[in-house]
Amino acid sequence: MKNNDELYETVVKLLVEELNIDKDQIQPESDIMDDLGGDSLQAVELVMIMEDEFDITIDDDAVGRVHTVGDLHREVSKIING
């Protein structure tokens, strides 16, 4: 189990790789689509990447709540840490 900071850093690393952006562009309040240039296909890819990386399943309700980097981090953390 990762602590919260390690988990956030891993989420950021995966976003950098998937969206091909600079880490400095990413803040917890950054909107994945509007601010970071993600599209709906990349959003689906990100969910699959997070599921693979953390060996979790993110349900559709949780996916619907994810708009920002902080939202993504919170949802992954909730699943991992219960």
C-alpha cells in the first residue's frame, strides 16, 4: 500500500506519460480535459492504466466523478485504502 504522497506522485507520473505533458503543468485542481488537453478516449485509457497500475477496479460512478487530477487521486485512494 502506498502512502498518499506516493500515490499522488504515481498518478501524476501516469498522467504525464499518457497525456504526453510536462509534470509542471499538473496541479491537483487541473481539469484533465480542459487544462491538460485530455480527450474522452484518453480518459478511458487513463482509467484502464490506473486499474492496471494499482490492481483495482474503478466503477462507472467513480469515473463519472473524476474531472480533475485531485478527483482521480481521491477515487484511486478511496479504492486502495478503503
